[in-house]
Amino acid sequence: MPKTLRLVLGDQLNQQHSWFSKIDNSVTYLMMEMRQETDYVSHHIQKVVGFFLAMRDFAKSLQAKGHQILYFTLDTPQNRQTLKEQIEYLIQNQGFDHFEYQLPDEYRLDQLLKEICASLPISSSKVDSEHFLTSREFLKDFFKRKKTYLMETFYREMRRTYDILMDGKEPLTGQWNYDHDNRQALKDKKLLKKPLLHLRQVNEMTEMIEKAGVKTIGKIDPELFSWPVSREESLEILDHFCEHLLANFGAYQDALTTWDPYLFHSRLSFSLNTKMISPLEVVQKVEKYWYAHQNQISIAQVEGFIRQIIGWREYMRGIYWAKMPEFADMNFFGHDRKLPDWFWTGKTKMNCLKESIGQSLDLAYAHHIQRLMVTGNFALLAGIHPDEVDLWYLGIYIDAIEWVEITNTRGMSQFADGGIVGTKPYVSSANYIKKQGNYCDHCAYDSAKKTGHGSCPFNSLYWHFYARNREKLEKNPRIGMMYRTWDKMSNQQEVLDQAEYYLNSLENL
Ligand code: FAD
Ligand code: SF4
């Protein structure tokens, strides 16, 4: 009987994939924890632990169903630590006749697998990962004759195609988007709910990683690892979200507060990005829950959540495949500064950054507005090189995989793509951060001051950013007004001098 070797990558933990619909004794599945993947960037320790635990659980559940699995832990002596060497070794020594893989989500691995297949002495083939709502090429084809890729147009197409919150061809409530209703600061602590944490001991795993000498960042409490690492746990997170968080998701999705790291966010990104659950089942479940609880949950909450998944998430994937590999080198503003060291320690006097970075180091998690309007905003205003910013985001978050990290970081957050993902840079002064929550209440800097001792760095850096990039931004119709305001300001030189002072002392802020 001809023997087939099938590769399952660490972010391909999709139990519902058609590969697994029947037991086939001629097929062996290969899964491996490897230095190739732990070392291409310094990952957060919780990310490495989370991936390995989820992979092990996945392998165990396949085995229990009767599939043949070859699983190499990081410390297995026969582990060659790279895909190429492991696959070649197995083909040589175990007599496989055919090799198959699922389309990877990263350009790096896509190239690598093509190269490996081209050099194998046996035949090979690839199949879809059966996770996303669209193919890799869909977005590029959809906007074929258009100059820009508008997320909203794409999102509406997804709503229609998958019949989500629709009444025939029209949106259910006559309105597509409730973004304007979803920008509140959280004023009442009592609204907060307890997160569902899947606490477990991971001492053995952390010891193995440490012993192997893998360089990681961030913190872990080996007694209290809290991320979901199985399909069952991921589904529990989804249920918990529907029952306790959905009712306030949209309203407070942009809130910034020291009270709680998760607020009403779902914590589903790790489960989604490893494919333990699928985007379609998430949105269908949320939609169904809302239909049954319409008297308690407003449409704005549900639409806001669904847009993140079938809109932004799917759109980012389309952008990635439409624009890679060039995307990874884009630097529209020509920024070249180094990321301050305190991004790796959280030791800064700026409270919003101290909180957002500290939380990221502690939990491998920050919610969207912390990533976009605190850390990302600062990096853009300070002119940090997008490569530096990318490496930080790619390492620190449990959900960081390049296809969704780089499009959000280089694209949405740093505008290094010159406006492929977003129509204007997401920058703000202290005004926005103060309006969205309580960070400024406990800060060494004064959010109301633009210049002088103790003035908030965001304020002068904000105007410095616009002034230094005037040529590149002035013609953008969404920005023109900023320049009219700037031109009327009487203390321009003072503001620019203040910003220069801060730019020259980034490490000390
Ligand atoms: P929720 O707020 O509950 O949202 C629900 C789901 O919607 C998320 O789980 C996610 O799958 C999806 N989603 C929401 N916003 C986006 C978005 N902009 N792009 C893609 N999917 C989205 N997300 C990642 O999954 N991996 C990353 O590496 C990543 N890097 C980011 C870097 C920057 C600079 C920014 C601004 C955003 C980044 N995001 C990334 C998007 C977003 O911040 C996270 O998906 C979200 O914070 C995860 O937490 P959650 O599951 O509680 O999300
Ligand atoms: Fe951040 Fe400025 Fe507010 Fe301090 S005052 S928390 S630095 S925005």
C-alpha cells in the first residue's frame, strides 16, 4: 500500500478539516515542535507554551480517533528541528511515497514548503486549510479594477455571501455599520465580568523550553497558564463571550482602562489563529445567540463583533496575500529610529504605555485599542523603523502570526504601506487617550500640556509628525483639516522644539 506523509503545522489545528473525516491507514500525520519556529523571532513565553500545548492536545485527539501521528516534542532526540530536514529524514527512513501539506498562512512557510517539495524524491501535493471564508486570492480579484481596497466594501460582500445579519440582499436593520455607536469610555467598574480563564500548571513545558535554551520574552506563572488550548476550551470561551461579554462588546471596544486587561473582548484570537475554531462558526454562533436575546443585546454590539471577524480579519488575510512579499519592506515615511528599550520592560513614566506594555509582557495580550492607539500610535509618532515595530508585535502577542500581525502593524498601525490598509494614519494626541479612559489620571505627564516641563509627549510628537510629513499627507482629503489647524497655531516652533527634545531622549521618557 503506498504511504502518504501529511504535515500539520502548529497553526493548523482544524479538527474539522476533511483530512480527518475518515481514518486512512496509509496516511501518517507529522507534527513537530521545532527550533525553526521558536527562533525566527523572540516569542512571548506564553505564546510558545500555548502553541505546544494546543498542538499536543490536537495530536492526542487525532490519535484517540485512530489516526496515525508522528509527533516530535522539542526535546525528542530524533527531532531534526527544521521542516526540511525532518521531512527528508522521514521520507528516506520510513518509505513514504507521497507528501501532502495544507496551504500555510505565512509567506515564509509557503516559500519554504514549495522549495522542499521541489527537491523531494517523491510526489507532493497541497490542499486548502479549510478555515477562512475566502481564498488567498479572493480580495485581490474582488478589487481588480479598483485603486484602493476598501474594507467596508469587502465586509458587505462577506455579509451578503454568508447571509450574516441580512434580510435578503439588505442588512437586517437597514444599516450596515454601527461603528459610531461603539466608542465609549468605561465609566462604571461594576459592568465588568470575570474572564473565563483555563488555569493549568505548565512547569514541565516551561522547563523543557528553558532547558533547550529557547530565547523568549515576557512573563509566565507556570502554575497559572490561562489560555484555551483545545477546541473544547475554545468553544467554552465563545459561549462565555456570548453569555457575558457580547452585550457590551461594541460599546466599550475602544475603552482604555487600568481596571481590567480584557474588558468585553472575547480572547478568541489565539483559538481562531491556530484554527481550533473557525471564523464562520464563531459568527454564526454569535448571530444565533443574538437572535435569541434581542431584547437584551443591541445590534450595535453584535455587528461590531462580526465586523472584526468576517470584515477585518478576513480582509487582512486578503491584503497579505495580495501584497506580500513587498509589504514586509514598506516604509512610507522612511522612519528609522530604534524602538526604546522600555518596550521590552514596560519601564516608562508614560502611564498609558507602562500599562499597555506591562500587560502585554504579563499576559501576552493587549486589546485592539491598546495595540493601535497606545503602543502603535507612540511608535508612529516617534518615527520608529517599521521593522523594529513588527518584530515587537510579532513576538509579544499570543495571537501573533505574520499574516495578521504585519498587516495590522505595518499597515493599519504604522501606515508604512502608504494607505493600502487604512485611509489615514491612526495617530492621536493625549486628548484621545484621556477621553477613552483613566490612563492619564495616574501619569507623571500632564495630558493638557503641549509644551514645557511635564507636558505629555503625545501632544508635541503629534504635531511634529504632521509637520514633518506634510508633503506626504497634506493632499489626503481626510487630513487636510489638521494642517489648517496647525497653520493657525501660534506656538509652532515651541511645539516642534519640545517634540525634538523628546525624540532625542526617547529612552528616558
Ligand atoms: P476581540 O476584540 O474580541 O475581537 C474578536 C476577533 O476579531 C479577534 O479575536 C480577531 O480574530 C478579530 N479581529 C479584531 N480586530 C482585528 C484586526 N484588526 N485584524 C484581524 N482580526 C481582528 N490580531 C491577531 O490576531 N494577531 C496579531 O498579531 C495582531 N496584531 C495586531 C497588531 C496591531 C498593531 C494592531 C493594531 C492589531 C493587531 N491585531 C492582531 C488585531 C487585534 O488587536 C486582535 O485580533 C485582538 O486584540 C485580539 O483580541 P480578542 O480576541 O480579545 O479580540
Ligand atoms: Fe499617556 Fe500622555 Fe496620558 Fe500620560 S498624559 S497617560 S503619556 S496620554
